[in-house]
Amino acid sequence: METVTIGKALNLGLRRALEDDPKVILMGEDIGRLGGVFRITDGLQKDFGDDRVIDTPLAESGIVGTAVGLCLRGYRPVLEIQFDGFVYPAYDQIVSQVAKMHYRSRGLPIVIRIPFGGGIGAVEHHSESPEAYFSHTAGLKVVVCANPNDAYWMIQQAIASDDPIIFFEPKRRYWEKGPVDTDAEPYPLHAARVARPGTDATVVAYGPMVRTALDAATAAAEEGRELEVIDLRSISPLDMAPVYESVRKTGRLVVVHEAPSNVGVGAEIAARVTEQCFYSLEAPVLRVCGFNVPYPAARVEEDFLPDLDRVLDAVDRSFGW
């Protein structure tokens, strides 16, 4: 057991995957000599060579297209999209080729790593939350880590999978520390987990909003309310069983994510919970999300992002019904 940041945990997970399978290769812009803009791949090209940790041109469509060809030759490419907003030039390759070729074949083991979300004071195209696009696409799987232990294990599980996986990483949480047990049995990749037990209301989140939800639960406890926080971890497929179990216990649900609420992951969760837990609900399912506008300038991003106060306000409104 050691305490590391999420960024370091990802680095350690990638290193272990490279050691375990010579067919694993990393590709991306500036991931080799520089170690990536967030230094997630720091030191890996030096140790494994530039034929396995490959600096690519600034061409996301070309990166993904090349990875498809490598898969057909038996490799397991792991791609880094430098920032969330840069994935759109590769969207056609991912949706029209990766997802559909996988569906028609015996497997297409591509992992596409995407640092996503806001909170780092960046310029345009560097703070997007595009997860709903990929979650809607049949043939893709979408997972999101929220703590160092999950980061370490989930990246290895994604690389070992024969499915194409979009692997979202909460960039503003890269420097948060936590324990990593490198000898433990990993949690199933596509399973949700109760991050904090509670009895009064359920708060569901993923990625960067898990920490926000946990902070809200701590604040609520000081007022006598025990919130149960569920970290989804996987948003395609969704593991709804822990959510249903929690809602049937608490009778209230608040879903939190950074992406805009319109046709977002939260809307899907609300629909499923309404279908399966209608008679257990004491209030409508509420969503705390980014607003339905393009991501704003850095100086006002804190007004856009869901925070502790907005989560607690939603909980209060739920109890007001």
C-alpha cells in the first residue's frame, strides 16, 4: 500500500501494462520525451523505447486510425487525447470505425484516454465533458476513474479488455492523493461502488464530481443528514443495481455531473430509476449539472461547475417535496 496522486497511479498502471504485455503500445501527442502535458506518461519512453511509447503528429483522427490498423495486427494500443476538446477531430473514426468494426469482429482492444472536465483555469476546448456522445454510441464502453486506486487498476483492466474503451480521467483531480494497493484484487471494471454509506438520500456521481459529492455528504452530516454517495465508475455500461438498492432505501436521488444536463448521463439515470423505483421515491430525481451553454471562460468557470452548495441545495429541495 502506498499513497500517490491519481496522475502517478495512472503512470504506474500504464507501466505495469507495458511490462506485462509486449503488444501494449502507447500513442499520443507529446507523451514520449515530454511525458504528456500532465506528465502521466513521464519516464515511460525512456524505459520502454520510442517504438512502444510513440510521439504522434497533432492529428487525432490519424492517431485513432493508426490504432485501428495496429489492432488488426495484434497490438493493444493505448491512445492519449491531450485534452477533452481535442477528441472531436477523431469522432468520426471512433464512432464510424472503432465502434462498428468492434461490433462486426471478434474484438478491437483500443483504449482512448481523455483528460476531461473543468476546474484548471484553461482556455477554450480544454475543459469539455463529452462523455454522453460516447456513452450513446453502441459498441463503445466508457469508464471514469475518481481516485488513485481505481486509476491504477482500471487503466490496466481497460487495456486487458478486448473491447474499445473510452477512458475518462478527471484532470483537475490528477494531483489529489490517496492509497493504492498494488496487491489487492481489483474491483470489477464496470461495477459501481458505494463511496460513502448513508440512509437519508442518495447522491450519484462519477469522475471529478465524486469528491464534490463526498464533501457535500460530510457537510450534510454536520446537519444530521446522512447521504449515500455512489461512484458510478462506468457510464457505459451503467451498473444500476447499487443505485436501485440505495434509492429503495433512501427514497431520494440527486445525480451530479459537470456536463450539461440536457440529454446527459443524469437524464438516463433519472429515467431508469423512475422506471424501476417509482414507488420507492419520496421526491423527483434531481440533477446538479453544468449549464446548457458552451463551457465558459476560465474566470467564471467556478460559477458553471457544480459545487458543494449546489449539491446541498438539491438535497434540501428533495426533502422539500
